[in-house]
Amino acid sequence: MSVPQAALTRVMTAEDIRKVGVSLPYLTSCGLNWAGLEVHRFRLSRGETQEHSYPQLCVILTHSSTPVNGELFIAGQCVRAKLSTGTVSIAPSALPHKTSRDSPCEVTVIHLDPAIVTEIARAETGCDVPEILAQYGIVDPLIRSIGMMLDAELSAEHPSSRVYAESLAAALAAQVFAKYASRVPKGSQSPRANRTQLRRSIDFINDNLHQDLTLAEIASVANMSKYHFAKSFRQLVGIPPHRYLVKVRIEKARKLLALDTLSVEEIANRVGYSDKGHFAAQFIKIMGVSPNRYRLNI
């Protein structure tokens, strides 16, 4: 089975990005080809930003060892909060606002494609996206934890797969929806996935291990949204899709290493790793030894 071509579109324009911190971010996910999200890290100076709105839902993580007095100006009101490492803010799409700070700080801004939240809303309620309520300087450990996993990928020597990042984006959007969406009655929820649908996706993964797969491509084989697929896959298989993908890649690599006919670099390419170092790091993480050492010990 061939891999369907996914249309990769930028979530943010350069002009949108500059509105966040005046200058461009010093770390960004733009080169990682993630679908449906972008993550940027900024150094912000003290002062006030110009009024702006985002074309999509944004989650902002603050990084500061000392509290920063912040103000959010929104809908004619001023909301004050102490921002520090541990606090998060949520900016709904198309909501004009501006902020000010009395001290410099760093922020990680996670931009989520509206389609991700729409998928979640339809799966959970059968309705389109309800209103997401703006939050400023709140403490939400789960949102912070998921966001920091995405932030860590920006500076990782060997970033994880696109499936991993896109699964985190779905989990982040699900948490935002569950806690900060205006209440709507539950409608007809999406039906649970059956084993035939998931078997198609599992066969697709195994047939295309050499490809740089995305969560959307795998989910489309099961004729499901990314969120519904990831949730159902974990329920029926016991682990999330990105962990299953790594598992089967390393399992195939073990079999190829036993044949002694291909180089480690060739094996890495055959199981979907364009970078030999990234492959070796994943292999050591799971097997406890390097691919070369594993081959010698067979």
C-alpha cells in the first residue's frame, strides 16, 4: 500500500509570528514538518505588545525563574497575573488582545490548527467547536507537561517522529477542549473503532516503515480523524501510535541486523530513519545496546 500524500501547510505566517514577540523566535518547529501545529520559542522584552489576534488556538508557556507581572488587555478589560515557570495562557483564535510585562521573560507559543480542535469537538459531542475561553497565567500541570514535551523537541539533537509530535498536539487540544470550552450538551459521539479499521492502519504502518509517516496518513487508512484514531488505537492496542511505530521499527531493525547483509546506515533507512545517529539513539533506548553491539552479540 502506498503512502497517501499529505498536504503540509504552514499554520503561521512570518507576519503572524512577529506579532508574538516583535522579532522572530530563536527556536522553531518549522523545519520539522509537523502537520497541524507549530511551536516557537521567543525572548520577550519588558513592555507592551501591539493589539493582535491569532488565526488559530494558541497555548503559551512562560519561562521565568522570578515572577513577571503581566497584564492582558482583552474585550475592554485588563486581567493581571503573575507569570512564571509553571504558568500557561490560552489564546482563542481571532480574539483581539494585547499584553504587557514589567520584566523580560521567555515564552513557548504552540499554535494549533483549528481542524484539530474541530475533530475533538465532533468526536466528543457531535457538534462543531464551541467557544474556547481565554486563560491568562493559570496553573494547569497537564497542559504544561504536554507543552514542554513539544518544547523539548525544538532543541533535541534527534527530534522524535512526526507521529509523536502530532499525537501530543491532539492530546494538548483535547485537554484545552475538556477544561476550557464553553459547555455544550453531548450529542451523537463518533462510533468506537473496530478491530478491522485498526488492523488496516497497523498493516499500513508495517508496509511503510521506510516512510516518514504522519498521524494523519495512518488515521486516514482507518477512515478516522487523528484524534479519534489516536484515542481508539491506545484503547485497543494498549500503547499510543507513536510508541507502536517505534516498536515495530526497532523490531524490524533487529531482524535485519541478524542477516548481516546490510550496513547499519542502510538498515536505518529501511526502517524510516534518515539519520543514523537518531536510529542508534532509539535502538539504544529500547534495546540497551547500540545496533553494532547488538549485531556482534547475536
